[in-house]
Amino acid sequence: VKGQFEAACASFDQAVRQSIALQPLHWASRRSKGVCHLALNQFEEAAFEFKLFTARKFPEGDSNLRYLTMTWLNYGRLDGALEAFDKSLDFRADDDGNQAAEIFVHRGMARKAAGNADYILDLKKAAEMGSVRASELLANQA
């Protein structure tokens, strides 16, 4: 995208129109189009794309599942984001620690935004897993 959000948005719109809803490309394009709208401060258009993306029930193994949690956050729905983070942690139990640590960092940030005091536990867990970002966030809490 490299800062050319309007052109990217038009390209993603074309990809949505030329694909079918059963294809992962269709949903990746919708999500990316929403991100472009968000960058352009077109919040209603972004919300529309995020609403469609988060309402979709992706089959296991679909490449779009990895973006579901951040899309919930972009959509401004912390409840959906927290639930998706929990599912991501279950889904990625066998993955390397770096990816799980990043999920703990994001879930901690979402919990903090939602006013949950237990966000600190997620940040500590991520720091224990080697997350530099979590360590920095914890250091700023002191």
C-alpha cells in the first residue's frame, strides 16, 4: 500500500468484485479495503468492511483467521477481539512462542482498553515468552 490508500482501496474493491465470497482472496481484500478506509478516516466505510469480515465464519485453516483478532480491534469491538484472541491462543498452541507472545501482547492491550485489570497478566506472560514489546509496556507501567 505504501501510503497510497485511495489507489489501494480501488484495487481491493476490484478484487472483491472479481472474486466470490467462498474464496479467501475475497475476504482478505475486504479486510484490506477496510484498513485503507480507516487510514483515510472514512470510518463508516471501514466499519462496513470490518462488519462483513468479522461476521464471516471462516473454515479451519483459512488464511483469514489470523487477521480476525486485529480486525475486531479495528472495528472497535473489544468483546469480539478478546474472544478472538482467546481462540487464537488455543489455535496456535503448537506454534512457536514468538507468535503466541504477540497474541498475548495484543490481548493484554485489548483487555486494558476494555478496562480489565488482568491485562497485566497477559503482558507478563508475553514478557516471559521473550516479547520485547511486552517488557517495554510493563516498564512503562511502573
